Amino acid sequence: MNFDNYKIIPNYKTNKTDLFLASEEEILACEKTLNIAFDEDYKEYVLVFGSGILGGTYVRIFLPETIILTLEEWRNRITEYWFWDEGKEVMTKDQVLSSVRIGDTFDGDEIILYKGEYFVLPRYSEMIYKAGNTLEEIITWLCSSGILTEAFSEREFEPFDPSDLENN
């Protein structure tokens, strides 16, 4: 993954740039537990940047532990509040429920991984978007396509403690 234009900025609450990274062991344990395979971009991202918000507080990629800890609640919520019928040609409800949520956006769009491909479940649309085969492709799509938000090139990364996410 190309991190050339990524810049770490201080967390707005702590004013620190401490990173909260995943380990190789945590990545492997998550893959084994959920019977999935992360692409190399995802692995590199959580090993180099870890937990935080990218792109002007827009994209949040979860650490493996967060993915596991929030998966059941996420699937229950998707089951109860399913409304992406316009996107059924892209993914069925059963396929979405077999996927893994690896992140989200500030606007509440869900980033999911299904059989090695990334998709987006938008909060304000009934469509489902296939947005790439790598984490870099999904980040580029989210920040540059102009479909879910106005396109932007900024790639500032604000780290945050993942336990803050788990407690909310």
C-alpha cells in the first residue's frame, strides 16, 4: 500500500500521535477465527497505522480485535435494519451477513469484506457498492469517487485508542 501522502496528526483529545497497532498474531488469529483472508494492504495498514481515522475524520478501519468483538452486534443490527434491496444485484442479504465489517465512515457507511472483495453499505442509500479488491482501492474509492461524499485528496491519519470505539 502506498503511504507516501499519509500524514499522522495528533489526536484531537489527547494531542498525541501514539499509534495503536495490530500485531501479526492478532491478524492471523482473526483470519483463523472468522475463516477469512485479509489482503496485504489491510495487514500493512493495521501494522503501520493501526486504529484511527483517515482523511479528515472520514474513514475508520478497525483492528482485528475490534472486528471480532463487534461482529455479532453488527450482524444483528444489519439483520434487523436491512434496507439495501436496491443493491441485491451486487450482494444479497445473506452474502452481507456472511461478510465481515472492517470499518466505517464518519457518515455511518459500512465497509465490508466478502470473499476477498470490499463493498460499501451506504447509510443514506439502498444501493450496495463494490469498491475494490484491496484496502487501498476501497480507501481511494471512498475518498475520491465523489459518490458518498465530496472527493478529497487529504490523507491525514488521526490515531485513537480502539477501546474508545468498543466502549461506545
